[in-house]
Amino acid sequence: MELKSIKDAFDRVANKQKLSYTKTNEIVQMVSQEIDKALSILKDSSSPYPTPLDHRSILAGVKKTFAENSPVNQLEAAEKELNVALTKYPKVLEKQLNTDIAKAYRNNVEFDTHIVNQIIANFFYRQGMFDIGDCFVAETGESECSTRKSFLEMHQILEAMKRRDLAPALNWAISNSEKLKQARSDLEMKLHSLHFLEIAQDQNSQEAIIYARKHFERFLESFPETQKLVCSLLWNRNLEKSPYSEFLSPALWNNAARELTRQYCNLLGESSESPLSITVTAGTQTLPVLLKYMNVMANKKLDWQSMEQLPVAVELSEEFQFHSVFVCPVSKEQSSDENPPMMMSCGHVLCKQTINKMSKNGSKSSFKCPYCPTDVDISRCRQLHF
Amino acid sequence: MEIDPVTNGNTDAVMTETAATITPSPPVPSSRLSQLTESLKLEHQLLRVPFEHYKKTIRANHRCFEKDVSSVVSGVGDLADNNWSKDVTVSRLTSLVSRLQGLKRKLEEGNNVENLQAQRCRARIDHLDSADVENITEWNNTKLKRILVDYMLRMSYFETASKLSESSNILDLVDIDIFREAKKVIDALKNREAASALAWCADNKTRLKKSKSKFEFQLRLQEFIELVRADTADSYKQAILYARKHLVPWGATHMKELQHVLATLAVKSTTECAKYKVLFELRQWDVLVHQFKYEFCKLYGMTMEPLLNIYLQAGLSALKTPYGFEEGCTKEDPLSQESFRKLAMPLPYSKQHHSKLVCYISKELMDTENPPQVLPNGYVYSTKALKEMAEKNGGKITCPRTGFVCNYADLVKAYIS
């Protein structure tokens, strides 16, 4: 795509618009000058022959000037030039961009408006846009979103963290300590570390040591950084020039906030990223592939409205890969419960059906691996679980 | 206490480790770049709509100036050709002058409006230009909000649409005014009034004619039907007069429909004859609303469907796997949520050409950097996760799904092509 050619084409339009405006202005000016001139002659009482014949001849003069200059024709000419640019710009857009992104749309699928609206309301609350979420719920007449209360609590905790107030976050983490441990999250330790550092900065080392004694013990085993935290007290008055200057980094706060969001959402049974934004971003990555496919297949009869699987593979970014998918490199089929992945003695993996085929349904006790020179013993193939 | 000098002062790295597992390392930039370029190509509507608006303003202004100038010029001609007294001539000329003054003002105002609209067109080009690999997350966030505003405008949720655009500072990137114009027409049609729709047709006459639209004809037919429905002696006469004036011009191209509707003069609105009964149904007004939306979107170069639905369909299909519908599916997958599952139900599954393995423990991709290792019981995890586990547990590995215990040395590497 050439954004520059779009820009250039638009500049042309804007220039012609300016020209056309100037020209129109001139024409109106000219017309009004002619009339003004005629008027002032007519009004001039000192004129020696104010006879009817005379004022008619003046008007005839103006009429003649108009006939010669033809302001209307001039206007038309100015518009014509502008029109050329105006017609051209959409053509440039059509050439550079996908004109109809609905080409790969299933028309027979109608989304339930209530579901879509609930998803949107949920999105606003999750992002902390409570005003807009409430306004949306009121305007659409949807029922109140069940997650609003929880997200409100989450954002109050996060807001407090922004003000460097860790109390609500710590309260939440401590009351969910067991669940966080199960999720193997170090959030509690992260928050305690931040609190410790705050105390050391704002108050004194003694207070900090008291805090450490009270809260760090549980973490001494699994979190070696407690050593560094305590040691940083030695440079308490000028941490920025110490080996521990990282403890001043705002990244620590951001990481803790991110981890809190993630854990809070997980305990709520929600994903850590907004599912709406994941889906729309995935859609942004998918549409170009589908549109290209539709263009290539334009002449083929395609049963787009009813096919069970997309006809083309879409490579989404890694962050959208939520499940292990095994595709047999020989048969190109996705593995399933009936056709599971099997590892051969050499470490290469095929699916069960392919192995059956290669061993002629077990009538041969061994066959050659398609990827290396190993002779594969069927009895030593084993099923994998990803 | 001895502190390892290497990790000393490197606490940040340790503390951010969990964060690093959430945001995957960026893949090859060139693929990201081409992906970005491809995604910008989807933004035709963003650039097209304000331009159509701009063009419409320019054309309308121009038509108006041309009309005014030519009427002033012919006014002078008339004065010259007629034998008026001097006083009359002066007063006529003076009124022409004041008309020209008005024209100058209109020209100035028109130019201001045109400039504002040009600015809006430019702001959108600049917005596309501002997208790059570094700020793509933020850019996509804005994009999602634009898509949501588009959805709200099409659903007539104007209040939230304005609020969201204002608070997100994207007023230049959304088309609230244009949809307000449409809403007036739609509301009128829902009240069974065709006048504003007809005015809209007159406004966009050339464009509609070019695309061979028969929307105006359909509106006229409906007005005719309403006259027949009124069922008074006078209304029949009016209906005939109306048909002579407004329907006959369409006769050349749409004779069949014209005859069909005209025949209603011979029946009552209560007719049971299916062929005519349908014409009297009030549902016809909804058909007109639908038809108007179609013409409106087409005129401005918009998609017929809300952008949100288009993006959701594509995204849901690409994310739809049989695993998403299983019990215990990871919460990170949008399809683990009931609402997304319902939307995805009628859509096709995604297709995979290559294996993509995600480690059950770390949720990281298993590739050549972090290859999959097989436990003796056939369960597969990533090297990184297993190594970490072994280091913490004195070389022992415990399968998190089966409880099977083995040594790190018992693992075998699997080759996935």
C-alpha cells in the first residue's frame, strides 16, 4: 500500500478546491464591481443626461461585459478542474485499499444483539470506563452487567496503586493467598517488596526491618530476591547510586499492577486480556488473508456461507495461540482422539493413521521413518499428550 | 551472607520474569511489518466516508453559486432589455448588489466548512500514517474504539457513541454527523413519513441516478399506497394526480411494478388478495428503512454491516478450534466464554497447516528455541518449564496432569516438523 499516493491525490483535491474558491471569489467580485460601477453612474445626479435612454445604455454595457466574460462559464470551468481531482481520489483509494472488507462475511449469520451488547459493556467495565459502560447499558436497555462490581473493585485497587497506596492490593492478595499460590503467582511477594521499599524510603530502616521480619519469612525459600531487598537498606539514603537502583524503577509498579490485573481476572474466570480486543485483533490479522483468498477464488463457486472449516490457514500471532495443535506432517490432518500423535523411536512424530498406513496396518513390523534413516519398530511407537 | 555479583542489582530482571512470559518475544519484524501494512488496507471506509461528505459539500456549494451568479447575470440582462424607469432600475440593481453580498458571505462560509471537512480527511490519512510496529497495541486499541463507535452509530446509540469518542479523543476518526443525518430520515420513515427521505433523494439525485437506484420510486409508490389506503372519494383523485406527477416518469424503466401498484386503485386496503394485500402491509415501511440504510451506506462507501460484526466473524473463525469448546479450556481463549461461544457457533472452524504446540505448564510456544520433551508416560512439556522444575526439585520431574514422577535424565526430545 502506498500511503504517499493517497496523500498526494488528496493534496491535489485540496489544491484544486482552493483554486476553485479563489476563482469563484474573483468572479463574484467582478460581477459585483460591474454592477456597483453601473449603480454609481446612475446615482450620480451630476450626470448631465439622466434620461431613460441613458440608463438603458449603461445597463446594456454591463450586459455586454457579462456576455463577453461569461462568469457562469468561468465558474463551470473552475468546477471542471476540481471535478477531475474529486473523481480521481476515490479511484486511488480503491486501488490502494480493500474496497469491500465484507466480501468474506457470512450474510446468513446474524449475531444476537444482546450478546454483542453484553460483550461490549463488559469490555468497558474491564477497561475501567465505568461512565461509558453505564451510559451504554442505559442506552441499550440491557440488564446490568454481572462483572461490573468486580471490575470496579479491581480498578479501585489499581487506582490506589497509582497513588502509591498498596493497602487495598495487599488486602486482596492476602485474602486470596491460597489461590494465588495455586496459580503459582508471586503477586503477594511483589506487593510486599514494593511496600518494604516504600517504608524504607519514607520512614526508616528500622521500620522496614520490622516489616521484613513480619512478612518476608514465608518467601525466603522461594524468592532469593528478598536478600537484595534487605541489603538495599544499606544504601537507603541514595538508592539511585547503589547497585540496587532498579528498585526505584516504575517498571516494578507496572509489573505488579499487570500481575494483579491478570490474577484478579483469572480468579473471576475471565481472561487477563479483554476477549473482545483479542477477537477483533485476531480479526484484523485474519481479514487480509480471507480477502486475498476470496479474490483469487472469485471465479470459483465457493460455498462460503456453509463451509465447516475456513478454506485457508491463517497464521495468527503467537499471543493468540491458546492450544496445542498437532498436524501430521505426512497426512496434513489435525490430530484427534481417534487419530492421536505418535512418536517413533527416532523422536519424529506422526499421527496414528499415517503410521498404520506405513506399516500396512501392522502387517509389517517395521518401516523407514519419512524424515530420517531410522528403521522404525512399530511396537516402540508411543502416543503423545500435548 | 554472600551475594552473587552477577545477579546483584539485577533484581528487575528477576521480578519481571512472570511478565516476560505473558508478552512473547517479538517475532521477525518483517512479518509484523507486512501484517501491519495488510491491516491498514482494511481501512477503506475510514478514508472514504469523510471524503464523500467533503465532495458532497463542494458540489452542493458549487451548484448554489452557479445558480446565484447566473440569476444575477440574467437579472442584469432583464433590466437592460426592459424599459424601466431609472428609479426602478436603481432599486433593482441595489437588490442585486445585496444579493451578491449574501453570496460572498455564503462563499466564505462554504469555504470554511469545506476546509474543516478537508482537515478531517487529512486527519484520517495521518492516523493511518501514524501506525507502526512499535505503537501497534495502542493503535489497535484506538481501532477497537473506532469500530465500537461505528457499531453504536449504526444501532443508533448516539449518546454512548459521542461520549466514547470524546473521552478517547477520536472525534475526527468517527462519523457521528453523517449518521445523525441518516437517523433523521430513518426516524421519519419509522413514523411513516417519506418527506425527509425524498428530500435526501433530491439531495443526492445524481449519485442515486448513476447507481440506478430506485429508492425514490419505492418511496413514491408507498406515498401512493397511503393515498389509496385513506379511502375517501377525494383521496382517489389525489392518488391519480400523484401518480401522474411522480410515478409516470419511472414508467419507462419500471412499468411492471407501476402497474402492480396502480392496480390497487381497483381494490380496497382490506383486500384478501395476497398479491395486493402485501402492498398494504405496514411492514413495507420497514422495508423502506432497510432500503434507505443500504443506499446510504453505498453512497458513503461504507460496509452494509457494522465493522464490529465483520471483524468479530473473521476473528472468531480464526480462533475457533475444537479445544475451545472443551471443559477446562484455558480462560485466555475468548471461546472459553459462553457469549463468544454462542457467537462463534454458526461460523467455520480455523484451519491449521502446521503444528503449533503450547506448553501446558508455561503456556509458551514450543519451538526449536524451546523444544518439546516427552516424559516416559507420553506427556509433553517444554524444555524450559521442565528444566526449571528439575532445578527446583533436585532433578525430579512431576507430571502436573498425572502425578507421574521421573528424572530429568529420562526425558526424550520430540521432533515436530
